[in-house]
Amino acid sequence: MIKICHITTKHAAFDTRIFQKECKALKSYYEVILLAANAQEGLIDGIKVLGFKYELNNNLQNLIRIFKLARQQQASVYHIHDPELLPLLWILKKMGKNVVYDVHEDYRSSMLEHNQPAMYRNIFNYFDNWAARNAALILAESSYISIYQGKAKHLCVVENFCDINALKPFLVQDRSECRNIVYVGTIHRNRGALLMVELIYLLQKKGLRLSLDLVGKITDPGLMATIEALPYYQQIRNQLNWHGPLPQSDSYRIAQKSFVGLCMLMPTPNHSESYPTKLFEYMAVGLPIIATNISLYKAVVERRECGICVPFEEPEQLADAVQKIYEDKVLQSQYSANGPGAVAMNYNWEREKNILIDFYRKL
């Protein structure tokens, strides 16, 4: 069988898009290897997982280690998932390999948003432009097409929709007895971390003592210190449950105890043009949603009648929306019932999987 090697430094080995969706979709047709930072090795679901030592702030040594391991695999196709691996892709292409660049987000906007130095952005732009001309590109969002239009020779869009079969065991449509709120994803100020903490305080002032489950990695330096310094933190600390990053299955076991899922992302250019995968996952398990009133999100949440959208800058409106879904059990039930069918019809991984497989066949 033709051998394919996926490589990631920034994502967990069992990342939903990389391992659960793409690697599993391709393993029926190819021999699939996944190289992931500091991963536990083994043959898992027919996919060979190999780990490599990855050290923060040691980019050159990291690339050397990854290159040596990647070269040992003697794969026909190398598929990267992080922009810091673009120099590796350049080398592998020079060696005559087929190379694929999986663009998970609008990195140009993201680097500006996080105030990355100009030198770093210039290096990225050079390799990103090279990859557009010389690699096969897979985009996680159709909105990214405008970035690469006119440059890319081989391009397709594989939307990050959800695998409803994997989430079916966690479907709950009667959430009338639940008292928890849940957030699944990266924990950062720009993704509503402080807003969600304030929400619990505002609900407490309304006489609602509800708990918040936060499932994900904290990537915002100093965030916890900021939260712990809030004047009302001691009043609510026991209502905040920090679970850390978990596999999708464990995340949605926790979500089974919740009556609403939050997706309050700051309306930055990167967020405004990209679907948060959690929207579709929440819908698939019958979890009512409260999301930022970004046009892209509203077209899903409100059009499919799965929840409520509110402005990011209005914590009081967020608290009112949570209270409404908590107290109006009929509305809560309607939102729960509408999600799974909408995902199955419109936001299902099955269609995207076939696009990915066809793209590989053309390679």
C-alpha cells in the first residue's frame, strides 16, 4: 500500500481532525503513519503512531528530530498540520516527495491577533506562499480560499464538520434536570475565558447557583492569575470545574450533564471567518448553544434553531440567555431536538471524508 505520513507538533496525537477524521478516513486505502510531539507510540485503530521529543523554544533541534524520523518512514506523501513545519515540507519536496499542507486556520490573522513579531510573520509568509505554489493544499474553511486563490495549483476544502457516528453515544435530548454549563475547546481570553467566569458570578447574583465545566488547554499566559485576582473569585471558585484537555469522548461525557454549551469567541477576523467545530459537536449531542452573534455562527445556531447568539461584549445578555434556556424547559427541549438532525443533513463529516479521499486519489 502507498504510505502516507501525517505530522503535527501543536496538536495532540488523537486530535479530532487529524487522527479521528483524516487518518481514519485514509487508512482504508493507504498505510497511515502519524508523527506527533511527545506521543505515546503504538498501532492504534490501524494507524501507526510515533512520538518525537519536542521542546519549546528549540525550533531548530525540533525540526532536525522530526526530519530524521520522517525520512525513516520512506512515505510517498507527507501531510503537515502546523505552519512551523513548512520548512520541513520544503525539504521533503526537494527530496521528491508529494507534500500536503493542511491549513487549519487563517494564520495571517491569527499572528496579527497574537502580536507575533514582524520577522516571524515574514518567514511564515515566505514559506506559506511557497507551499501554495508547490504543495497540495487542504483548507479547513472555504473562507480561506481567497488567501490562496491564484497561487495554489492543487487545492480543496475539507470542512471541519463533525463525525455524528462518533458522537451518537453522547446524545442527550432531555436535559431538564441538568444544572451545568459547559465549554469545550482552547481556553483563552479571546475565546471568552473571562466572560465565562463572569457569567457564573452574574448568574449567582440572579439567584442561580450553576456550575461551569471548562474542558480544554489553557493557552493564555497569566490567565489563571487574572481570574484568581477577580474580586468575586472566592464566591464562585467552587462552581468552576477545570478539566484540562481531554479526548472527545471524555469531553462529551462531561457535556451530558449540561443544559447549554458555550461558544463565546471574540469576533476577531480569524474567528469571524471560521466555524468553531464545537458548534456542530454541541448540536450533534443535543446540547443547546449560546454563541457570539457573528454572522457565520448565527447562520448555524439561529437558522437551525439550536440556541441563542449574543454580543461578545455584553455579559449581562449572556447571563440572560443562559437563564432563559435554563428556566424555559420547552425552549431547551426544542433546541436539543433540532441539533442532531441539522448536523446530519448539513454539517456531516461523511461528505467531507469523500472529498479528502478523492483529493488523495488525484495526488
